[in-house]
Amino acid sequence: MIAGPATALLTGAALGLSAGLSPGPLLALVIVQTLTYSVREGVKVAAAPLVTDLPIVLAALALTAGLAVCGAAGGSALRAGTRLASTPSTIVPNNQASGPANPYTTGMGAWKIASPTP
């Protein structure tokens, strides 16, 4: 559990730094812009996510603040939705008692239908 704001800030900075330094299209674009034009242009490209992600972060904060106002009912609904989404095998009925196991109706079989591998 996160102990305080300083720990949360350090955790966020560490996760953000590791995600930001991982190779990907944005890092490639930053390198190309820096080498083609200047360090100033590379910094502009690197800072673009700070501007574009700000509305998403603010919307997420507003949504989670709204859930906190809901109290126990909102939290229970959120936990129930998360539990339901994380255990798809509870959605599919288990027909093992009615005969041989059918992979399309038992356990994770419904998810195997959409899988590209057998």
C-alpha cells in the first residue's frame, strides 16, 4: 500500500520514466527530430504527451472523484464489475454434469472460440 504522497510521486515518476524510456515509436521520433533538427525540436516532441495526456488525466481524476462520492454503493459496483471482467469463466455455464465436456460451453472454452490458435 502506498504510504504517502511522496511515495506515490516517486512510484509514478519511476513508472513513467521506465515507460518513457522504453523503445517505441515516440522515442524513435524524438531521436529523429533531435538528430535532424536540434535538441530543442526533440524536446518539443518529447513534451507532446504532457499536453495531449492532460485532458485524459483530468477526466480520469474527475471520474474517480465522482466514484468516491458514491460511497460504498459505487465502490461495490466497481469491484463487482472488475470481478466480473476478470473471471470470464463464471459467465459461461458449466455443462459437465449433463455429459462429456464441451470445450465451447465449459470454463474458458468460450474464449477459445475467438482464439487464433487451437
